[in-house]
Amino acid sequence: SAVISQKPSRDICQRGTSLTIQCQVDSQVTMMFWYRQQPGQSLTLIATANQGSEATYESGFVIDKFPISRPNLTFSTLTVSNMSPEDSSIYLCSVAGGGLFSNTGELFFGEGSRLTVL
Amino acid sequence: AQTVTQSQPEMSVQEAETVTLSCTYDTSESNYYLFWYKQPPSRQMILVIRQEAYKQQNATENRFSVNFQKAAKSFSLKISDSQLGDTAMYFCAFIPYGTASKLTFGTGTRLQVTL
């Protein structure tokens, strides 16, 4: 399994501002994923971040709103830009099991970042 | 496209009793993984149990076991001897084989374990 650290754990933000969430993994991984979990809802995949290439975004999510960086095999950031109250959610970083060379199917998750936008 | 359905939004069970959470899925894939994840109030998603579709034997992890019915596309989770610490949201999830595959989650079942 992988140990995933996310920062910040929670934050209260003003409308129109941007916030960057950091995700650090204790081992090298090929694929990192960013999910959004709106209050009381299931998880929705925002994008997949692979090192050395641009992130792949899911339908309904765009790079201008959720820019992602993946500078190396253990770190990624997600920025939530020009926030509105509708962006109030938990944002979760996850990595695929199996490390660099395989995908064992399961995902391991960070503790999530709870954002509240006023 | 794959879909995962959890038809029980909320369930309650008394401590030490057994509870079963339901999950059905729809896919045209023949090789895939199924998972149950637990999300306690602390928010961290924790993998509870995993099943590979090619294995006929149902997976078990201590007090947690599954009833995997591939033909019926059903994957239920049984929690035996329920404990207060089992109180959480439980999500069923599906992913086809392949490095580029993505995990699809169900809508979740909120389980409350009571005294």
C-alpha cells in the first residue's frame, strides 16, 4: 500500500480566489488521480495525472478551472481556480496500487482536503 | 460504460449483529476487479475487500466477506459481528483490467452501528 499525504486538510476560501492542494506519496507511482466528493455524494473523477504528460480530464472538468501539475513520480498538485460556493467539496488524491510497473486495480487515497467557499 | 448501483442509501445494525450491503454493476467486460471501500467520518477512504472477477471463491477479510455472483452482476458485502467502528459510508467500486482503466464508484450506503 502507499501512504498519501494531502495538504491542506481543510480551508475556508473566499469567492473568486484560487487554492492549490498538494499530494505527496511515499513511493513512486505511475498514475495519480484527483477526485471530488460533494457533500453527501459519491466520488467523481476530475482527472488523471501522469508524470511527464498533461493531465487527462473527465467530462465536465476543464484545465482552466482545475489545473494539475505532476512534476515527478511522487508529487502532484490540483488547483481550484476562481472558486465559487459550488466548489465546496472534499478533494481527494489517490494512486493506483502496483507502483510503477503494474496496476493491481485498487486505489489508495489521501485523507482529502475539505474546501468551503464563502 | 460501466455503472455501479447501491440501492440502500442508509442501513442500521446493532452491535455484534450481521449486516449485508448490496451492490450491482453493469459491464460488458469479462475481466475486472470489484472493491468495497469504507469512508468513516474522518473522510479517509479505506479499502475493505477486493475481488477479482476470474476467481470463483468469495473474498474474505476477517469479519468482512463478499457474495460475488458474476452472472447476476452482484457483489454484496457482509459484515459479521458489527462493531461501532464500522459506522461509515461504504462504497462499492468497479474497474476493468488494464493500466488505463478508471475506477467507477457506486453512490454509497451509510451504515450506522448502534448499541
